[in-house]
Amino acid sequence: MVAGWPVAILRIVFGLMYLDMALQKAPWMVSGGQRYGWLYGWLQQEIAHPTFGWYAAFLKNVVVPNFGLFGMLTFVTETALGLGLLLGLLTRLAGLAGALWQVNIALGAFRVPGEWYWIWALLILPQCVFAACRAGRMLGLDGVIRKKLEPEPDQGWVTLVRLAT
């Protein structure tokens, strides 16, 4: 079980990272006259420096006109991912969803000047590890829940037979 500790600590750090990012894009954070912190300005950067034309068109024609909805979805998603990873709750789901969330961000951010193209592997791969290795069972609620749900030894017919003899 020693090998689980480093992964659990990395999972917790990722959870804190997501919570920090969510709070920077919270509905009450205003930047450049827009709610949701720096998110609106970032979307404009992704549109100006597209990785894929179709993705920039989606941002420009769907996301920006409905920015309030997408801003709230971003805040809620990153808060949920942060809590899931921090608490080790539904960690497989949070790891998979977090990896996909980072792929989504990478689609728009890959060609933005100043972005480190290799950062996406560093943000995506650990979350795949969290999903694959059940990282919430160590220092997480997934482990507590699993213990509560496991049947106690000698339950069922075996216990009845032992009581009867």
C-alpha cells in the first residue's frame, strides 16, 4: 500500500489546483467588465489563435454568445472535479472527467502564444492514473465507502450454519 500514498498526495494536489482555478473563474470574479474572472479574455485568445478552425468557430458562435451559461458550467465543473479529487470521492469518474476536461482546454489553448504545449501531458496523464488505479481508496472517501459496502466475513448462509451447529 506504500505505492498508493504518492498517488493519493498527487490526487489531492490536483484537487486543490482545480479548486483554485474554479475560484479564479467564479461568477463573482469580474475582469475586463465580464464575470467569471479571466475566462472571457482567455476565450478571446483561443479564438484569435486557433488550434482548429472548427473549435474557434464553436467558441465564437456558441460559447461567447452564451458566456453566462458556459462560465457557470466551467465554475461548477472545476469545483466538482476539485472536490472529487481532493476528497477522493468518485475518483475514477473525477480522473476520467478531469482528463477529458483538460483535453477540451488543450484543443483551444495549444496555439495560444506563451502556452507550453507539453503542459497538457502533465495535466492529462496523472488524471488517467487516478482513474486507472482507484486513487481515492488511499486517503479518500472512496476507501471509506468501499469498506462500508464490503460484506462482513462469514455473513449469509455460512453464519446461519455456524449458529445452528
